[in-house]
Amino acid sequence: MDFISPVFWYIITIGILVAVHEWGHFIVARACGVHVERFSIGFGRPLLSRTGRNGTEYRLALIPFGGYVKMLDEREGDVPEALRPMAFNRQTVGRRIAIVAAGPLANLILCVALLWGAFALGVQELRPLLGPAQGLAQQAGFQAGDELRAVDGRPVRTWNDALPPLALAAIDRQPVRVEVVGLDGEAHTRHLALDRLPADFEQGKLLQEIGFSPYFAAPAAIIGRVEPGSPADGILRPGDRITAIDGEPVSGFNDVAAVLKERARAGRNLAIDVARGEQTLRFLIEPKPMAVEGEIRWRLGIASPAATQTVRYPFWQALPKAVGKTADMTANSLSVIKRLLTGAASMDNLSGPVGIAQAADHQAAWGLAAFLSFLAAVSLALCIMNLLPIPVLDGGHLLYFAIEWATGKPLSETAQAVGQRIGLLLLAGLIGIAIFNDFFRIIS
């Protein structure tokens, strides 16, 4: 089942995104009067096939790694004279550009639509809350319980908001200003010296290299709330990190409950050791008993911070938020591509089908809204990737058409064939690196 579930969600993800991409090509081709011979989701042997009244064969094929729209084209075989006006190669440059650009545009529109739906439903996101800091983060003054609010002036609401600007600053090895709010409500500005990162730091382990320990992944008993009138009221504070109870070390709230169950007695004070900022403090507190389902449990009156929050907007506000999020994601993606081309960003950051399958399965487990957000991100990635000026991709065809528009004549068939071979080699190399990275992550 650990294998079947990711494969299932991968097929769902690729099926939806490819169908929308190819539908973009298909609908604009039809509008331009081009005859579409085949609309295929997947490659290879057909699993399902039927021919519509318009003469187009609609096919679901065996290999779920993409899809294609096959248009009538004189360069690919003989075309009856009556049908030649409906051939793709007979269309004006403007129409051919519109047909090719429609696929990536469809993925861009789908990204906005999916984010709109996700924000309207409410996406469960991880708060950018910190556990104990180490290394550069500790030197900058970050403390357990700090919540990131802005990175280099960009507002931050979740870890998904915080990671891109941190990653870009780290790749460029530039210091960055981070605004935080502690669980006690106090605001601080920290200066993170990312220029002191080693040149060969592991970009795939960004947070560990910086010294950040996200709260949800950190073994730490950080107090998020103190109940009024409880034994801890007026003594412990939000943001305090409990390190020991009655001399017994604790690393999380499960340990707190276990030690209280073992050591607490009526009328007995327990020594509570806490880390508060740079201070290490000890308090004597008498836990109080509470009956829960017929069982006596001892409590201090503290609670852990919520590791997640729901990002939700009213339906009419969700659309502009989705557009803004798409713009931010596009800018981040282009920035990473630029750094990949210059060698600043590591190729280890690329993921292939296995990485997509694992991520799809993980996001689906978080619920519909999270899965819609994931689909949106992959749809945008598909849009951007297809617009790269690599022959065999949509961007390569657009480059050919742009040259034809500028010069008044198409590239020679020889030049186009050479470009296709180069494009295939580049694309095969990228896919090979991505698949290698997927399996390397699994093995390591």
C-alpha cells in the first residue's frame, strides 16, 4: 500500500494537469480552424479510445508521463487538398503562436483557479514557529517559540511563505533581516548572517544549515498558552521551554505528562526547570489533579503551541489572493531557474516522477485544500517548464515562430531538426538528473 497510494495520486495529478494543458492546445486549435487528429492523455498503447463527430480520436494511453495533441500537418504526411486549409503548418504565425502558447496558459489559469478553491476551502498550513535554535540562527538571537512574520521585508504567514526568500538569500549567501514575534507577544528583528554559510552547504537541508528547528519537527516542550487560574498562572510564560521536571529531563509534552503522572502527589511541589531566552530558571509548582474519563491526571495548566493554522479567505477575497500567490510562486520559480543556469543553485533541488508521487500522496493526506494547493504548484511548474526555449517543448516552438515572424521566413527543416535533437538531449539530461535525485533521496 505504501507503493500503491503514491502511484495513484501521481496518476491523478499528471492526468489532471496534462488534460488541462492539452485541452488548451486543442480548444485554440479548433478555434483557429485546425483539424485535430488525436487528443491523447499518456503515451504508447491506447487503453481507451473513441472517435468524436469532429473526427478527433480521444485516447487514454498506457504510459502516464504526459500527453499530446496531434494536429493535421503537411510536414508529417500527405494531406488531401480539401483539408490543407485546416493543416497547422498552413496557419499564420500569429495563429500558430496562439495554439502553442495556449497549453502553458491553460496551466497558468488552472493554477489560479486551484488556489482560489483552496483558499476558499481553507488550507491547513504549518506555522513558521521555531523550536530551539542552533548555529547561525542561535548566534542571531532566535529563540524557541519565535514565529517568523517577515523575511527580508516579505510578509510570512506559513513555512511555505518563509522558505523561498530564505532559500534564495542562502543560495546567494546574502545576510537577511527576519522579523519575529515570540509567544509572549514581543516583536523582534533578527539579522541572519547567511553570508557566513559555507560555499558548499547542503541546499536540500536549508533549515538545518541555518540552524532553524521548526517547532513541528523539534523535540521541545515549548509553552504556547498558560491557562488563567492554573498552577502555572503567573509563574510560567508562553515561550518558556521546559527542560526538566523534578530533575527528570523532558524533551516534549509527552514527557511532561509522563513525569507528572509518575512524580505528582497532593501537596507536593515539583521543581520545573525552564529555558527563558538566555536564562535558565527553576520554579516550584504544585500540580493539580483533574478527573479525565475516570482517571486522575495531574496538570500544570499549560498547553503546547498550535503547529498548524488554517489559511482561509471569503470566496470573493480568495481570487485576488490566488492571483498574488501565483505571481509570488512564478517569481520564486524564475529566480531558482536563473540560479540553476548560473550554477549557484544545486541540481540536487530537481525532483522527478518519484518525488512528485511522494509529494502528491503526502498532500492528499492533508485534505482536499492541501491537494489543490499542490496541484496548483505543479501546474505552474508545468507552465514554466514548457515555456523554456528548448526545442521539443512549447517554448522551443515559440522561439522558432518568433524567428519566423522577425525574419519573414521559417527556419530551414535542417536547422529545426538539429534543434530538436539538441532539445531532446537537454530534456533527457534534465529528466535523468531528476530521476537520479529521486532515487538518491530514497537510498540515502
